[in-house]
Amino acid sequence: MSISSSNFNTEFLHAFRSLADELGTGWHKVLRADAAFTASGELKPGLRSYVQRVNDRLADYFVELAEAAGPKSVLFVHNTGLLARYFDGGGHDLLVALQQAARRPAQTPHGLWWLCPMEDPKQTPSLDGRTVEVVDRATEWAVLDSLFLKGLRQGRAA
């Protein structure tokens, strides 16, 4: 089994910039649309369309990443603030699709670790207040405590 790691925010921005370039949209226009989204909380159709296309590209990217790692590869996704930001613009659908694939042995990725930093390990996992569904807490949810994290920082499994 191999593990493929991905910084979601980095991949999201890369895919978004590539899409904007392909469509001839200046990045300043994207930032303006995003600022309007921040101010109003409403994801306007133009920005929604871009975000959905980016999430579709990321779905393909994550499958390709896991396939390139070999059979039974596990995808580890971290730094997912932009998925939470655009949860209603395809982010939720992307997360659910990856979760469902990981639950089916014949699909890719074979496994999925989605890092959700939380203040209280007893609360339901969430990303910026958006619930990350867990079907079975015993098999789909692990709390990484301070000893485990200390071991990671020191370069060894805890």
C-alpha cells in the first residue's frame, strides 16, 4: 500500500489559475468575484461555474494521483480550507465522491485520509463549520492526539 499526499489549497489554486488562463479570464476578475462572494455570502453563477469546473478537475486529479501511486493506494488530503469555502460550489460533492470511492474496494482511491483540524476531538469532524460526513465512527474517524503529532514532527510514527 502506498500513500499519496496532496495539499488541497495548492492544487485548487493551481487548477483555478489554469482554468482562468485557458478561458482568458484575468486573475484580478476572479479575485473580484471572490471578494463579492466574501461580502455577500452568495456564490454568483459565474464564480460558481468556475469553482465547479475546478472541483471536477480536482476529482480527476486525485484519482490519477492515487492510480499513479499503485494499487491499494491511500490518498491523504490536508490544508482544505478552500474546499470548505466553496463547499456549496462542488466542494461537498468532491469530498463525498472521494469518500464513496474509498469505501468501495474496486474504486480509486483505495483509502482516504482527510485531515480536519478540530478544537474538540469529540465533535463531529468539520471543515470551517461544514460537516464532514462519517458513516462509521469506529472505522472512518481517528483522532490524532498530541503524542501522535509530536511523533510526526520528530519523523517517526507514534
